Amino acid sequence: MALADRSFARRRLLTTAAALGGAALLGGTAHAAESPEKGPQQGPEKHWPDQFPLPNGFQPEGIAIGSAPFAYFGSLANGDIYRASLATGRGSVISKGPGAGHPSVGLKIDRHGRLFVSGGAGGDLRTVDVRTGEIEKSYAVGGTFVNDVILTPGAAWFTDSFVPQLYRLALDRHGRPGAVRTVPLGGDWQQGTDFTANGIERTPDGSALLVVNAFADGGTLMRVDPRTGAAAAVDLGAARIPNGDGLLLLGRTLYVVQQQQNAIDVFRLNSAGTKGTVITRITDPRFRIPTTAAAWGDRLYLPNARFDVEPTPDTEYDAVAVRQV
């Protein structure tokens, strides 16, 4: 089986037992339709759609939302980038990808309108100008599966799911990309024989990185020193994140998308990101294997990747919005 096929199959075959085990270790569940943690939604956003279609056959995975109410989605099929208005749900492809074998996986957008794209099994990092749709730069890092990305002052950081290392793309003070270097993961990092590293974020105080490790201790969060690559497990108590995918940090609240469990696990972190306390689990009947999350207003937006079905050119995909806690 080709590496790209094996990578996506690994995501589809995450076990039901692991999913149920992760659910059992969490506390109460918040059903998104009920939204008990927040009052009535205010402003014009309350009339915006909370579900909208993506192109058939698109195979979405990553999502990014910047300083304007537009969501950007990457395609696993061919690397295309699709932009949708959050106000209307309508959108279009604004950047053509490199083609089959070069997907767009994790995405982040900066204040300059530049998308940073993880190239998955294509083994590359890319930057895309969302105004023109042009691929500005492409870096062939030789990665086996470049999965997710987070922006920090001075760098964009990318995970590799099959090799214990991160990629650091240097950024100048204008956000322009420079050189890439590889940072090996050490310390307590445990590399599995299959899909291991996934989502990435910063700690609340910005001193370190947080990376999902699907292999260590039944699925956990690792705190990584960006200078050395040394990793240490974040104390999440009895909670595990065996299907942890995209991470989203808002203040000290960390949202962990548990894709195969059709859920978002929510933790309250301490400032240094060494300890997390379970807040709740968000579920929604509209979830169909969501993978990543981005925020606008008091909503979280997630693409449904539908890894539980065999993708075809006619497979339907969509994005959904739920309330933050």
C-alpha cells in the first residue's frame, strides 16, 4: 500500500475500543446543540450558518481562520485550497494544489494573508498567498507525513507523523519564510511504528510547544522544548487522547479534536502547559469524523473528514460550527 494510502487508512482504522476508552476517562459531556455553558449568541453571527457544504470529493482535513470571517480548507485529494464565507457558507477554490500525492493537510494563516500548509505524504511545506492563490514557496523536507502546523513569533512549526522530529520554518519580522531546519524529538517522546505525532499548538505562556502523541500511554499530549526538542508528557490526569488530531488553544482552554470519537475534548491548562484539567467533552450529531478546529466569535468551525467512508469524486463533505465552552 502506498504511504499516502497507508497514512489515511491508519486514520480510518483507529479502533472503536480506543474511542470508547477515551470517552470513559472524561467527565461530563456537553452536547453542542444545547450549549449550556454560554448564553444566547449575540450579534449578526447568530444568523450565520452553522453548517455548510464543501465541494464533493474535496476530502477536507485542515482549517484556518484569520482576521476576517473566512475559513480556508485544505484538500487531501490534490492540495487545493477552498475558501468559504462564514456569513453565507458559500465559497470557491482559491488556490490549485500541486496535484495527487501532494495533499494540503494542516493549515494556519498569518496576519499578512499567507497560508502555511503541511504537505502530508508529499513530504513538503508550502506557503500560499490567499490574495492571488499562488504557491509562494515550497520546501521539500523529505518528511514521511508532514501533518500539522502552528505559528509562533519567528517560526512556523510542523509535525511529522512517522518520524520523531519537527520542522522549524524561520520567519522574519514581516512573516516572510526563510530557512527550514529539523528538530529531533527526544526526552520522553515515544515514537510508534505507525502514525504517532499529530496536532500542534503553543503553551499558554508561549514558552513551549504542545504535540499530540497517539502512541505514548494510550494517547497523550507532549510538551516540547523548542530549543532542544526534549518532550515531557502533560499531566492530564486519567484522561487520554487516543484519537487526538487538531489542537486549538484559546487563552488557557485547549480544544482537542478526537476525530474517530466524533468529539472535542476540552482542557484547562496551567500557564506553562505542564498540566491540564478536564472541562468537558463537546459532541454533536452532525460530526462525521471532524479533524481540526478554528475559531471565530464564540464558535468553533470544523471540517468533517469522513475517514470512515472510502472517498470518491462524489463523496459529500461539509463543515459544521459549534459553540465554544
